[in-house]
Amino acid sequence: MADPIKPSPPTLLARLALKESRDVVAARQMVAREMKAHGVSTIKVTRFTTAVSEIARNVIVHGGGGEICVCLDSRAQYLVVECRDKGPGIEDIERAMMDGFTTGRGLGKGLGGARRLSHGFEIVTEPGNGTFVRMSTKL
């Protein structure tokens, strides 16, 4: 019997390498498929898959590639998406989360936008050692 205080680890539903731009589309479709299978509304699927697209693109463009994992929490209430890379990391995470900040040619809405489109959002980064993003949406 599971400990009621300590939840079981999430169940891995899918994993995908993020190497090139077409992998962003595959990641988005993978997440959408899982959300639809749990009866999530189209608008909610669109919002969360937009967040996933932003982070997956960052993994490829800024992190040099990595992976995405889609999990179901132990109580099947949240879909959890984890993205990681082994890139240069983010030197100033607070600044990077601000709308308008960009290190490329984008609009600077990626990280902050992804956070706003997610129920839960966590980012761990270490300059020189990559970035890990965990985001979730309620099912």
C-alpha cells in the first residue's frame, strides 16, 4: 500500500529526444495526444502545448538539444512535462523570465509565457551544466 503522505513517483508516458526543429512539433503532438486521452478541453490543450513548444524550442536552440519526458502524476490529476538539456545554462534566471528579455531574435516571451500557460512551473539551471524545466497542467 502506498504511503498516503508521500505520493508515488510519476508514471512515464513518453520520452522524446529533442535535436532539431521538427522534434518540437513531435513533442507538442505527444503532449496533446496524452491530454486529449484524458478528456482535456481543446483550449487547455492548445495553451499547454504552446508552453511545451516554447520550452522544447529553447532546449534545441539554446541548449544544443536534450530530451522531453511526459509523465502522469501518481494521482492522475496532472500531466507533468520535463525538459532537460546540457547546454550553457541560464546565467540570470530572473532576467530571463521577464517578458522582453531575449538572447536571440525572438520576442522574449518564451520562459515567462510558458510559466503563465502552465499550472505548475519550475526551472533549475546552472551555468555550464544545462537547464531542467518541469511544468504541469491539471487534467
